Amino acid sequence: MSAMVNEPAAGADRVRAEIDLAAVAHNVRLLRRITHPRARLLVAVKADGYGHGAVAVARTALAHGATDLGVAHLAEGLVLRRQGISAPILIFGHTPPQWADQMFTNNLTPTVFSTAAARVLSAAARRTGRRLPVHVKIDTGMGRLGFMCDALRPTGSPSAVAELLETARLPGIDLQGIFTHFATADQSDLRSAQRQLDRFLDLLDQLERAGLSVALKHAANSGAILQMPAAHLDMVRAGIAVYGLPPSREVVSPEIDLQPVMSLKAPVIHLKTVPAGTSISYGGTYTTPRATRIATIPVGYADGYRRSLSNRGHMLVRGYRAPIVGRVCMDLTMIDVGEIPEVAVGDEVVIMGRQRDQAIDAGDLADLLDTIHYEVVSAITARVPRCYATAVPPD
């Protein structure tokens, strides 16, 4: 069993997120094993590593087969650089041109979505007297960011090839990568994702014939890594799978042994026996139908444990499922432990994770919340201390 690294804020009186870095290492090695051997492996650590802690996840991933990192914004890249991480970092989102100096100084690679944006970055790069490495993003069907491929362009628009050639020729711009992003690679029906891939490959072929060869071509997210080997190309971008969660309920295979990285735990801090007819929590939305025992747990919606779990969710105590009763409060939640023997103040409660032969995973919570497990883990707030289990030695 991995030893826990103690943090001053991670006392026994509050909720904590346990982050198993050995599971990160396992997941990265698994993804490395199933990825085309010539492809680089970028690990997405945006949103503070999907709520797991970007720096710890990045270091572990790089030690076990990852080659690159991905973030959403410049500030996230700066956090990694200030912690001494030197691996290539791609910024997926918009980077204002006034931050060009920071990109140069910290060796961060921005993504360009349009020729107009590229021109602004070109001007900023020329002022520094240096060339700025960039990747360009192609919209092949996501409908979000990127140069639109020809299949999506209005009639009479300039071709994607023409715009990309113009972008590549701009002074101060060093076009090092080109990528697209799948909208439905996490579904069992891959026809739409395959159309996106076909559009991307066709564009790459047109660029080659026009004399533009881009060194790093990438498309595969976690779903495509697992289901679309033809999309692996020169690099893959692993996100949710690194954190031990399948891209969706439709992409689950016993052969893909992903290990969940985050568990959410807290102690019982108060316990009382109440008679039938006792109202629990704000609004009186729950009244005990019988005499029972109510345990108070120090987790609430300010920790990212959603209020909509009121009277719906469960927690694990002594290997049993205990129902949430009453409304989830900002800092506290109550559970009914009347049917669970010998519950005591100080007992460990598993809010998300495994206890004995019972488990509540991020997907279970997502189902109750009508959302996805990405949101569940990334919504755990900064006030919840992350406690890191030691990782296995680097490969």
C-alpha cells in the first residue's frame, strides 16, 4: 500500500481528496502500450489536472511514458514551468498576443485558430525578433475552435489550404503542429468521428501536395486512443483516461484496466440518535420515518459536492451504503446510519471511491447529477486538500 504524504491542511476533521499517483503511472503506461509506438503521448493537465493536481500528475506522467503536456490557458502552463517542468507544453485555448514574451520566455506553444489571430501573433513575434512555435487547430466537426475544413465552409469562402498556407508563411510563425478534436470518439458509433478523421487526413494530404509538411499531426483524444488506432498519427492527447476514468459508459472494456486516481473521503464528525418525525437540514425536505442515527459528514457544495445530491446520493461507511438525508449544506452533509452497526465518530466515510466490496465512482455521481464524470472530478474545489500517494519509481 502506498504511503500517504501528509499535508498540514489535510487533518482528520475534514474532507480530503486522495490522489493515487501509482494509478496515474499505471494508466499512462497502459496508454503508452496501446498507442502507436512512433506517436508521442501528450497528457492533458488542464483545470489543475482535472482537479487532481496538475504538477503532481504531470511529473508522474512524464516519468512513465508521457512526452508532452497540454493546458487550457497560458497561466496553467506558467504554473508547470515555475515548478521546474521542462517538457513541451501545448496551450489548447486562446492566448492573447500581448503575452508573446511570456510564451517565448517559458517555451510555451500556443494554438492558432484563424489567419487573423496568426497575423497578430506574427506581429508580436516580429517585435521580439524571434520565431514563435505554434500549432494550428482544424475544426472538422466539433464546431468550437479552429480553421474550418472545406466541408464546413460557406460557399465562396477561401479554402482551408489557402488560409493555412498563408498562416505558415507569416514572418515570425513557426508552424510545428496541426490538430483536430473529435466530438464523438467516446461513443460506440464511430461513424461521425471517422468522418472527422477522414476530413482531417484529406486536408493533410492537400497540404502535402501544396508543399506544406507539418511535423506533428495529432487528433486522438482518450476515446480515439482506445477505439481508433488509425487516428494516433504523430501524437495522441490523453485526458480523462490518465485519471483512470473511461471516456464514457460506451467505451468500457475489461482489457483496458484503467485505475481511478481520485478518492474523496471524510470522517464522521457528529453522531446522534433521533426519534421518528425528526426534520433534517435546511427546508425540512427530509423527516425521519423511524428512530434512527444521523451522522454528520464535513463535506458540502463549497467543496464541489453538489447540492442536487440532497436526498439522492449515498456514502460508504463500514462497507455499507448510507443514504444522504436532507439537503447538502455548504460545508456539511447528513447521512442515515441507523441500519449500519457500530458506526462511531471518527469513522472514515468514502464519498467517492471504494470501501471493502462497495464502490461509488465518479460515473455513479455523474449519473445522479445528469452530467459527466469529467465535471464531477474537476468540480472538487481548491479548499479540499489533495493528499498524494507516492508513485512507483520511474520506468
